Amino acid sequence: MGSVKDYFSSLGSGIASLIKGMGVTGKEFLTSKVSEQYPDKRDTIAYAAPRFRAKLQFIYEPDGRNRCTACGTCQRNCPNGTISITTKTVDLPDGKKKRKLDTYLYDLGSCTFCQLCVTTCPFDAIEFTNDFEQAVFTREKLVQKLNYLPEQPGDPAPKPGTPVRPAANVAAKPAATDAEKPASGNPATDNENKKEN
Ligand code: SF4
Ligand code: SF4
């Protein structure tokens, strides 16, 4: 008699367990799907989170100008020598010389994605893209030239939000040399004027 009771007791608990399991299955069946069919549908999937740091890149203006002044701050702040910048000196129309960016090399293979370069760039010239598909077959291909577009006459573009001098003033008054510039008496302003030149 006892074995019959045990039989129906285990049958009941088995059915209860089955109903519970089917309930979980039914709930997941009705929940919207979150899995993405990668790489088959790589054009439509959401890829990685926007804040994901996959690779450093230049911020280009719509007209192809970049904002890098070749100041070297990012290179100095990078803890492991991932950034290598070379500069060149160009002659300006007014006879002055100006240092400009020649090559900006970034080694994705040694980058730790700490973002120190981005946060310390005074001109907001670089950013991280979240495009994680960066697999290549050799380490050499991980070294990338970030200023890959042809140099524009207006390079570097000003940082967004930088006040632009009215064109009329620029045309009416030729650029003054350091010797011609009157000192304002304000050391901070005078230093800024020297930096601009
Ligand atoms: S990316 Fe920014 S910090 Fe680096 S050299 Fe260019 S302007 Fe300077
Ligand atoms: S994220 Fe860090 S390691 Fe990578 S280039 Fe910038 S400073 Fe260097």
C-alpha cells in the first residue's frame, strides 16, 4: 500500500515540476528576443554600447578638416607609447612659419583604452569609436595613420565653440608682428597673443 502511495506522490511532484518548467519556457517564448544574428546581419544589429572603446580616431569636420594642432599632449600623456606624432614646418602667406601635423600614428595593438589621450586633448581632436571589428592578420596592420584624409588648407579646424574673429576685421587690418603688437598690460592676454603666433 505504501509503494502505491509513494508512486502517486512522486507522480504528482513530477507533474508539478513539469508544469513549472513549461511555465518558464512559455514565458521566455513570449518575451521579445534580444539575441542578434552576427555576422549574418551585421548591417542592422546594434553592435556594441556607444561608450565601448574599440579604436582611437580623428574627429573630422564635414569639409575634411581635422582639429589636431600637433601639440603632442596626447603623445606625452599616453602611458605606453601608443601614439607617435611627427610634425613639419610650413610657410604661411604672411612669411611666418607654423608647425603642423605631418603623421599621427596609433598602435591599436598596444592601446589599453585608458582614454587619457582623449580626455587631455585641448582641442577635442580625437575620440574613440565603438566599431569593434578590428581583427587583422598581422600586428603591423594594427598601426594606423589617423590623419588619413588629404591635408586641407584650413587645417587644423578650430575646436567647436571657439569664437570666430569677424572676417571684416581680419581683412581691414593686416596681421601685426610681435614687435608691432601693443601690450595690453594684462600678462594673460599678452601670453595668449604670443601663443596664437
Ligand atoms: S590629438 Fe589633441 S592632444 Fe594630440 S596632438 Fe592633436 S591636438 Fe594635441
Ligand atoms: S587610450 Fe590610453 S593607451 Fe590608448 S592611445 Fe590613448 S592614452 Fe594611449
